[in-house]
Amino acid sequence: MRTGFVTDPVYFLHRDEKGLHPECPERLHRILEGLHEKNLFDALISIRPRKAEEIYLTKKDKEYLDS
């Protein structure tokens, strides 16, 4: 079994100004460094991130499908 990994440079811009959310650029950097140090990164399946609009139906689409 292989593991997928989704990442994008825009993820490094995410910062919670209040410090309440654990996700931050430094954490992502450490995760990527660890994967590379352990030679695990190449074993992952790279998955292209998609915008929510590509994944979820709009309300209009749902109404059309429900009719």
C-alpha cells in the first residue's frame, strides 16, 4: 500500500495570526525535511491539490441533481 501526499507552495503561506492552529509554515518545513532525511518522500504518491470548487457541488448543481 502506498501513501498519497498533497502539498503546494501556497501551503507555506498559511499562518494563524492568533496562534491557535497547529498548522504553520515551520511545521510543514519540518515534515518535509523529515520525509527527505528518512528517504520516505520518493515513496509517496504526489497528489495535485484542487480547489474546493472542483470537488464539491454548488447548491445549484445539487438542486439540479435532486430534481
